[in-house]
Amino acid sequence: LKRVGVFVDAQNLYYTAKEEFRGKLDYKALLDRIVKGSGKEERFLAGAYVYLVENPEKDQTKFKNLLESLGFQVKFRELLERPDGSKKGNWDLGLTIDILQTISRFDVVVIVSGDGDFVDLIKFLKRQHDEVKVEVAAFPSRQRTSQRLIKEADYFHELGDEVVIGEERL
């Protein structure tokens, strides 16, 4: 059995699910899809992490509890407001550090994001940890998913409406 570690950049997927599918990400379906993989090898979930940005206007306790019940370790980062009024809540570095700190626990690392900033991480992992397969899971939107990211991955999980709870089910 291959040990799978899943690292979800929640902000990245949130907007694609909302704008392109008019729904929300179904985290249980997402995990099921990733653990199944290509179906060529038996795998099990050895660790799951989700990176969220705290929204002071929204109580996320129920959402956090749901994610934890699915097996996720939930990490929050404060939403920062810049002097110009724009807001930022980026988890790229935190997600990267967590992968580097836990890499020895996994045979497969799955980065759930379409963010091209992770291309260098994938290249590093392939050079330094060539025994670990690096996969990417994301919606195939050309506007939101880096084609370089897809190309660098050992396997690409193309996500679609099967991992979205549509607005009619919300």
C-alpha cells in the first residue's frame, strides 16, 4: 500500500468551485478521488492537511469540525489587510514547509492547488526525494491552473463537478 499525503490549498480551489461550478468543494469526494488515484496501485490516506484563511466576518467552527471529521488537520492563517485596503491570505510557504517536514511519512504527496508557485517545490521534491511521487489535483481551468504545474507532476487529478456540491445541493 502506498502512503498518501494530501495538502489542500483551500483558497485556490474555493474560487474555481464557486465561479465555474457555482458550488462548494466536497472535501470527502476530493479525498476519495485522490486516495483512489489512477487505480493502478493500492493506496491509503496517511495524512491530510487543509490550509484556510480566517474570515473575521464568518464563524468557521462547523466547517473546521467537518474537515476534522474527514481526517484533515486544519490550519488557519489570519487574513491580512494591506495599507491600500486590499487583503491577502497566502498559505504557499506554510504548505511547502509542511510538505518538507513530513515528506518521510509518505510515498505519494498530492498538492491540491492550481497555483504555479508550487512548480519549484515539485522540482525540488523530484530532485531530493525521487522515491516520493508528487501529484497535483486541481480543476483544469486554464485561467486558474498552471499548465507548468500539471506538466511537472507525476500524475494530475483533473477535478470536475464530481468533487463539487452544486448550488442546488447547498
